[in-house]
Amino acid sequence: MTTTTAVSLTGVTKKYGPVQAVAGVDLSIRAGEVVALLGPNGAGKSTTIEMLLGLVRPDQGSVQVYGGTPTDAIAKGQVGVMLQSGGIIEDAKVGELLNLVAGLHTNPMPVREALESAGIADLTDRKMKGLSGGQKQRVRFAMAILPQPDLIVLDEPTTGMDVESRRDFWASMHAETARGRTVLFATHYLEEADSYADRVVLMRNGKVVADGTSAQIKASVSGRTIRATVPGADLAAFASLPGVRNVETRGDVVLLQCADSDDTLRYLLNNTPAHDIEVTSADLEDAVLAISADSAYQERESLA
Amino acid sequence: MNRDYLMFDIRRTLRNRRVLIFSILMPLVLFMIFGLTLPDDANEGGISAIAYVMVSMAMFGSMSAAMSSGGVIAAERDGGWNRTLRLTPLKPQAYVTTKVILSLLLAIPPLLVVFLFGLIVGHVHLDAGQWVTVALVSWLGALPFAAIGLVIGYVAKPDSVQPITGLATMLIAAFGGLWLPVDSMPSLMKHIAQLTPAYWTGLSSRSALTDSGLDMQALLVVLGWTVVLGFIGLRRYQADTARA
């Protein structure tokens, strides 16, 4: 069991003053999984990661990394970390910093290789303080993969990157996951979680509110959305259809959220002048919004 | 100690030469003011006055150079560097040792320059054995201040670390008797002086110039200060996980 479990958090909580940053998280990550920790700012992602790395001690619950404490796993060089910000020395050169990090680990890859994987081989002699935000993120990425860790933890790795560098970043990341490394990354970009993670863990208000593959999370929100141009639409009639859950309009355009889109479609075509009809299934964003709204509703209920 | 970390810090220090130059100039200027104005036959407790001032100023220079590491550490912490270190296998003891050794290296240039100045310009007469002993003991005297620099680096914020270090250096040097001999002060001042590590580093260094040999008690107090302050620095390092 312990040999295949990379990370195990059990009943972990953390309170900062009156704020319950993490309110009971259970999370188990198997070796080789690529897991996205998804959630809005303040959901507790960073605190969860800090506890997982042993930087913050949980109030309650236990944290295990490869069957031991986070500190032990780090001491063995099993964990590579890319922090969200800071964590570098501004007046050092890129090459100097990477050489130092290599010297602090027992089994690093050649510095040259890490620089090339991160796409910054040409920045070796540049000082950190002259780099753009995206370039600094690449240096942090190189620092994370340099020790050849079993587990890579990335806290919002693409913050401050433009679209193109973000794509390049994930391409380099992909090479690392292909080597069978276990990866946990926090993000608030749905698209990143959807495209790059085997498994999405959705956090909200310090709790895990959904956990599964991107497809499973999408499927948990059933139904489809029909979008059609309907001049002079009778909204009340749409709303009363058995397969329709919600109706919205934007001018002549009607958006119908449907539990049963087939029946609704049949009705539209037979009884209304609807044209330009599109049927789409829920994407991860819809699912996240629905789950978040649902958990917010439950919280209100439990308070009442 | 981690060799790569030490080399990394040395390279950065050599790039930032202002600190280095300042740590040499300060004791040199003070040496000229206090030392070269003395009458030729002046002496203090059996040691020629110029040699006495030379040792004190060398100690002051090595002390301020060793303490200057606090500013660098505070700036590193402010940038969240300690988190990065904590997430590597680097042992806290290795970190503290590396920083203390760096401070010891920083203490060498002011010592050398003040001693050379004393030899060539001040005409201080010592035999070769005395020069070697006084240089080594003065160098070891930088140890407690290396540890103080470490502790200040963990207590101060980057914007206050310079004034704190400056003030601490001056107070310790003045009250510890590095600028003016404690023996010529009221006895209360002597009691206060004994509470500073500088008094003991000065005492042990100057004892290298006397016939009675090294003051082992003073050396032990110096090492005691180093161990206690080094331990405080170690604990501060272990407790520090602040975000950038």
C-alpha cells in the first residue's frame, strides 16, 4: 500500500485566526497520477500544499508522503517543488542558482538538461532580477525537476505566463509526466485541469467538493444546453416543458438548460420558429459552477 | 557545511564589492585616527599602545564584516529563499555552518589590511610567532559575530537590518572596549564590557601579544557565545517558513 501511495492526507485541518483555511481534507494520490487541485483563490489550495510539504503543520489530521513525514521525503530528495512566487535569489545568475540547487540534492540530473527541459538554456548567464515573470517561472520549474524527484508539486505554475508560454510550459511538463512522475498541481485555470490532469480535485472553502477524472466531474452534472434563435419566444412555455431546468435569454437568443434535450429539441422544431440551433454538453466550467453552487447551497442549509 | 552553497555565496559576495570595501575602510580610518596619533612610547598594560589599537581595530573590522551577513540573510528571507532551502535535503546545521564560514571568510580582508597597515605604516614590532597567533586568534574572534549576523538576519526585516546591524556593531564595539580601553574607564563600564562578546575577543587577541600567553578563559567565553548564538540562529532557521 505504502509503496504505491505517493501522498496521503487524512482529516487535515488548518485555521489562521478566525479563518478556517482547510476544513478537513482527505486526499490520497497514487504513484504516477497527475492530479490537479482546482479551486478559486482562497479555496485552501496553497495551505493544503504547504501542509503536504511540511512547511505548515496541520491543526488536526495526518500527512504522509511516501509513507513517511514530508520532511523525510524531502530529505531523501523524493519531492521537487515549484512555488508560486519568490523562492529565488534575485542577484544570482540562472546557472548559479541551478548549480546550487543541484549541489543541495543527492541525485540531480545534469543542470544543462534541466535548463533545456525548461526551455531556458539561453538564460544561463542572466541574472534573475532581469527576467520576466514567465522566465522566472521556468527557472522555478527547472529547480523543481532538477533533483529527479518522484513527486513534483507545483503551486499555480503558470501564474504570470502569457498563453504561448503557458502552452510551452505544459509541453515541458508533459515530458516529465511521461517519465512516470507523480504530479500535483494547483491551478485556478479549468482548462489546465481539464487538459493536463488524470484526476481533478475540486476545492472550495477549505474542503474537497469533487474528486474524479475530468470526464467524471463533467458527467456528475447531467444534461445539455440548447442555444437557439427564437423570435417572439414564449419563455413561460419553455420553462414549463418537463425536460427544461432553466431558461435564459439574450435578445432573440434563448439558452435552455435541459435534463432531456431530445424532447425539448423536438418541441422547438415542431412548435416554434427556432433556427440556428446548437446543442452542447456541459463542460468542466459548467460542472464546477454547478458543484460550487450546490455546495454553497448545502452550507447555507447546514447553517440554517 | 555545503561546499556548493559556500561557493555560490562567495561568488555573489565578490560581485557585490561595496560591502567588502567598506568593511576594510572603516577599521583602517579608525586605526589612523586612534593609532597614528599616539606618542611613540605610549603603552597599555605592557603592550605598546599602537599594537593595542591595531588589534582592537582589526577585531572591529572583522566583527563588522562578519555581522554584515545579516543583511544578506534578511534580504534572502524576504524573497522566500528559506522556503526553497527547506524544500531541499540541506540540513539546518549545514546551512548555519555554511553561513558562519562565509562570515569568517568575510572577516579575513579587514584583519589582513589592518595588520599590514600596522606593520608597514604603524611600525608595530612583533615576532613572526606573535603575528601568526594574533592573526589566528583575531580571526576566531569573528565567530560569535558571525553568529550574531545570522541571528539578526532572522530577527530583522530587510528595511531595518542595516540600521540594526550598524547600531549593534557600534554598541558592542564601544561598550566592549574595542575603541577605547576598558581599563581606563570607570569600573561600571568594565562590568558592562564583560557582558559583550567583543570584550572577550579583544582580551583573547591582545593576550597573544603578552608574555603570559593566550588567555584561555577569554577564548572559552568567545566559543561559548558562538555556540549559544549559533544555536539560536539554527532554531530561527528551522522555524522560518514565511511566504515571499
